[in-house]
Amino acid sequence: MKAWNRFVIPILPLSLLLAGYLLSHSPAAQSQAKQEAGGEQALQAFAAIRPIDVHVHVFKTDPAFQSMLERLHLKVMNILVMDDTLSYRKQLAPQIKGTLALVRSSQGHIAWCTTFDPYKFDEASFDSDSIRQINRDFRDGAVAVKIWKNIGMEIKNRDGKFIMADDPKFAPIYKDIAQHGKTLMAHLAEPDVAWGPPDPSDPSWSYYQENPQWFLYNKPGFPSKQEILQARDHVLAENPNLRMVGLHLGSMEKDLDDIARHFDRYPNFAIDMAARMEYLMIAPPDKVYAFLIKYQDRVLYGTDLDFLPDADIKDTLKDWQSTYTRDWKFLATDEPLEYEGKKIRGLKLPQPVLQKIFRDNARHWIPGL
Ligand SMILES: [Zn+2]
């Protein structure tokens, strides 16, 4: 279907068109005020759907942060990550302790997704320790388990080989997660651009400037993206009772057809949109629209927004609210938006589809949210 036509041929009375023209040529101050009012309107519509953001990283709270969650009727899922390249993510125990305190103080606005320590992969008790710990976390309210890109891109076993997601050592852990009816949140691999060559026009490019340890171009010996995702697919095939959410558009950010093939092949697979909305914004709009209509039950809203230990509350609130405003405008309205100087327009998805993406799919795919 040519959804884009709805934006190109607006059936509007001439007076409205004229008013629109005049408004778009008004002085800067007026246009800024208009934008802010539009932002507030978008946030109100976002809040009305009682949204769930399945992908955030929150390390502390603040009365202003809590009141934003309340004002937006927002539930977020805080995802723990084991990352030996960042001091505050190196240890698991303090992250769990901190998250439990956050969840308890949040009046139901923060849920959590635990993880286990893949850096202990070679220890004899790796499986049993990991299972004991995640089961304890389930009892403490964790609704999901995260695995991360360090599997496939960083951690090596004692033979010097990169460990992959379908390593038999992980099998009992996946089985345990499925048996508990919990969900595996899988961030495996990275955007194509991580394998290079350098591409400053890619939406993820700035990330690799700040995090060169994950940029693999001209670094021999690393698994290819395809190998990593094949291992992921193998987990899906081997564990039909395990629900898996592939984070960041399942790392297939530039290929909606590939995502569709995965949905058709693996009924236990869904994706989140975290930190990849830009790829949808620059893809052909009628294609994105048709994809989101067809797979409206398989896409979860997530952002990857964070509230880091050293973050300023004012910057954080601004960042969170502007992201929610932009995402709502893009998915729910046909307002003009700008991305990197490129003019785009919102998709204006039907309300029942928005209801699924922003809320119902999260509850379906991650029971307990
Ligand atoms: Zn994340």
C-alpha cells in the first residue's frame, strides 16, 4: 500500500493550507513556542496510551525523575548489563542491589531485567551459579534476562575462541528461563557499520567514535556479524518455548525483509526498537509503514535511554522527554520532522497498532511487566 500518499496529497480546505503556510513562515520565536506546544501535546498523547519502554538503563533516581514517570504514566524496564569496559557495569551484585532499591521506590513504574555473568564462562560452576542467581532474581521480581554483545564480540573461552550465543554451555540457562516463563532479551551483534568501513552518515557512527572498542573494521579475528546472528537464530530454533526479544531491531537495522523472514520463521521472536528509531526514520516510509502494520504484534517500544550514576537530572529529563516526543511524533502523527537535515514525516500508524507497539506487545512478550 502507498501509505505515503496520505501525507503527500492532504485533502484540506485552501484556508487551512494557507494558514499552514503562514505559520511555517512565522518568526523564529513563534515557531519555537509552537514546537514546544506540539511537544507537550505529543507527550500527552504518549502518556494517554500508558506506555511501556522495555529498554532503559537507570542507575539512580530523583524526585523529578519519578514525577516524570508518573506524569507520563510510563513504565520502564531497567536492563542490567555485564560490561567489563565500564566501571559501573563491571560487577553484577551492586547492579542487582541498586535496581531492587530503584524498583521498590518507583511505585510500580520500574520493572527489571536481570542478567548473568558471562565473563565466568570458563568456571566449572558457571551454569549452576548462573541459574541459581537468575532464579533468585525471578523471585525478586525480574521479568526477563539479558544477554549482550560481549557474547560473540568480546569474550573468549580458554581455548582462545570467541564464545557464541549457541554454545552448549548456555543451553541449560535458556531452558531454565523458558521453564520459568521468562523472556530472553538478546542484544547480539551490532549495526552493520561496526564492521566498517567508516560511515559518518550512519545513525550509529557517533557511538563508535565514543566506543571504539566495539568498532571492528580492520580488526582481524573477530566473528562476522552473520556468524553471530546465525548463532542467535540457532538458539531460536533450538528453544521454541523460549520467547526472545531481539534488541535494537534484532541487529537487522537496515533490512526489514530480513526481520520479516525471522518473524515468519521463528514464532518465538520479537524485536525492540531501542536506539534504532533513526534507521526507521531514514528507510522508505511506505515500507516501514507496511512492515509495522503486518508485524504489529512483534515490535516492542524501547529507547535505550539512560540515567547514569554521574548524570545531571536536568539533562536527563530533557533527553528522555525529547526522545519520547520525537518517537511519538514519528510513529503516531504525520507531523514534519527533521533527521540530520533531512525532512521526514511521521507515519501516523493507526491507534490500535500504536496501542500494541507502545504497550500491549510488551505485556504479551514479557509477562509480568
Ligand atoms: Zn541498552
